[in-house]
Amino acid sequence: MKNISKIAKAFFGALFIVSCASNGVAQTAENAPDTYEIEDEEETKTATTKESKAKKEKSSRTGIADLFSFGNKGDYVEYEDASLFSKEITGLKEQKAVVVIRTDNHNAGFGSSFSGGYYYIQFDNDSRQKLLKAIDSYFADFDNRVLSPKAKHADKAYGKISYRLDWGSIKSSTPNNGSGTGYCGYEFIKKSPYFCIYNYPFANDYYKVAGEATTRESKKYQVYFTRAQLRHLKEVLSDETINGVLYGSPVEETVPVEADEY
């Protein structure tokens, strides 16, 4: 199980190794024979010029690579596996998901494949608490037999919720991002109720940087959960688990994904 402290140790450990290597620490006495040569002044100037040119070329290549790099490595700490459903033309499709915490602000959420791409949804503390309350309300309505396939606006039954989406073509490259308001509710699919979170397209803030190389907005995002999946989601997004990720280790759990009978 990963956590913030491990990333910090790995990061600073890597810096230490690089620093040592640059100062010759990595080279041992056994494989570094003594040399004592008096260099010609003109040869020294030539060597210095070549070294300077090589550094400039390397710097240029690095700059170009950074310009076209859209990776999200280091943006998230992945600390738990989960699952959810997305709606496809053929019906609901189970998707593997990963529960994450952002390293910059500790917002928590999850990522999964969606509509031909990959989406991360992230909640700040207030929105996360609102989501957890919406889940409790759904559990209560389920147990009290209040849910109805004929209810109007059932997909908005538990109110509005704000969050951020990051998305891209693959899991490791999600440069597009936008924030806005979505909804929590439920929907009956083949006589079984599912808790849902959805939003209409969010404006893409990355469009200001990439222009026509990307899209102006996200797709309509909508994901579904059974009660078993929700129980697991509620646990891994709880304050206790998130604090465990940041300062300790959360508990793993296996989640069944059968449709709920109602």
C-alpha cells in the first residue's frame, strides 16, 4: 500500500543518489584507477567547448520532451483498488477503478476508464463529506423501500456536489481538467437500483494551454455503484482511511459486484 511519506522518502532518496553520483561518490577505489596527466591547454579548451555544446543539446532535448509530456506521474497516490459501472451501448459495464489522493492538496477520489478514455474524479473535504452523506441516504432509502423506478429526477435525489475531473486518453496521461457541479442520485437499470454520480460536460481548463490540440470540454460523466461497491467506496474515502494513507496503512477489502435485488 502506497502513502505520501514513502513517496517523499523515495523522492529525496533519488535526489541523494543523483547528488552522490555527480560528486563521484558512486565510483569506488577498486574500479577507479589513479590518473595523473598534464593536459595541453589547447586540448583543454577544445574539450570544454565540446562538453558545453553537449550540455546545451541535452538541455534542448529535455525542454522539448517536457513540452510534449502530459504524464500525471506524481500527481496521485493510488492506495486502493475498487470497481464501478459505466453505461455502454450494450448496457452497464463493470470497470476497474483505483482510489487516489492528490499529492498537492490531498483531495481524494477515484479513477477509471470511461467512454474511451480515462477519468479521475476528485473531491475536496467538504464535497467528500457530502458524498458520504448521500451514500448513507441511499442506504436508508434502499432499506426503507423508498426507491422507485418511476420517481422523477431520481438521478438528482441526493443533491448537487462539486468536484474536479482530470481526463485523457490513457490512465497515465490526463492533462485535461475542469471543475464544476455534478449530482448524486439513483437509477433503475433492469429492475435493479444503482447509486449514480454524474455531471454535464465540464469546461476544459487545459484548452487554454493546448488549444485545438484538445477538446473544449469533457464528456458527460456518469458512473454507477451497487451497495457493495458503495460500502467499499465509503470506507476508502472515510477520514479514517485517508488519514491512514497519509500517516499509516488502511485495511484492504474484497468487494462483490452482483446487482442488487430490490
